[in-house]
Amino acid sequence: MRVLLVEDDPTIAIFVRKGLEQAGFAMDHADNGETGLHLALGEPYDVAIIDLMLPKLDGLGLIAELRRHRKDLPVIILSAKRSVADRVKGLQTGSDDYLVKPFAFAELLARVQALIRRSSGAPHPTRALRALRPGRRLIHTVRTITDTGNVQARMPALAPCSGMSKEIRKTRTLKNPKD
């Protein structure tokens, strides 16, 4: 399962990314709305998690553009905007769910799994990951797209399922976001 995270706060991005990686998801991260839109339109994702207050293109604009391009990607808004009017506007713009910061990671994970389950028709989106026993390995890759358009890619690495976040991975910067 592949998730796009569009979040400009590095602390929140790292927290969400690590948690979803440990749950077995492949992650791409964009730190602004324009790059997030570019990725969402050009890459296949199972779900997108989008902040509202983003540089270059705000979250509502990003979601509106996705829907204008008839992209049916499931979207969760993750925002500090907590008023009822903000939540209603986010859902009416085309988001499938809305979670207010601060949030419990377990709730975000459950919402991601529920959206994937509903959109894919699968009974449980993480069943295959649960089948991995301790000591088995799985391949796992993370890409972060910077605001300059460079891709900061973490090389695919084999890591024990029980301690993926503790593994040290080599990092390189690619010049072309399509690499």
C-alpha cells in the first residue's frame, strides 16, 4: 500500500512517515501543495494525507485540482483548523475524511486503513503484512520531494519487520523528481 503525505511541518511529517512505515506502508512526502499535486497526478497512491495550510498551493486547492482532474484518490485532511465550518468545507471540496491536529496516530492509521479498505474492496488492507512473522524481511522505500523539486530518496533497504525505523539507510539526492 502506498501513501502520499503532503505536510510542510517536518516534525509531523517525520512522525506520520515513521508510523506508517512501521505499519508496512510505502511513503512519498511532499512539503508543499504544488509538489503534492504533481506527485498525486503522476503516481499511483492508495490514499493521500493532506494538510490545509501549505506553501505554494493550499490543501483545499490541491484537493480541488485532484477532483477537477477526476482523480478518485481517497484523501484525509490532517489540519490544525478545527472549526465545524473548516471541516465541512474540506469535506465538500472533495476530502473523504478530516482529522484535527493534535491527533492520535492510532486513529490516523485506522482511518487510512478504513479508506483503503472501502476504496479497494479488500476486507483488510494490512492482512498480508500481519502474515509476516518476526524475523522475516520486507523491502521498504521512502522518497521525500523537496520544495526545490529534488527527490531525496532513501535507498530500498531490507529491514526486520519488528525494527524498521531503527535501521540506518543511505540517503541520496536525485536531480529529477521522476527518477
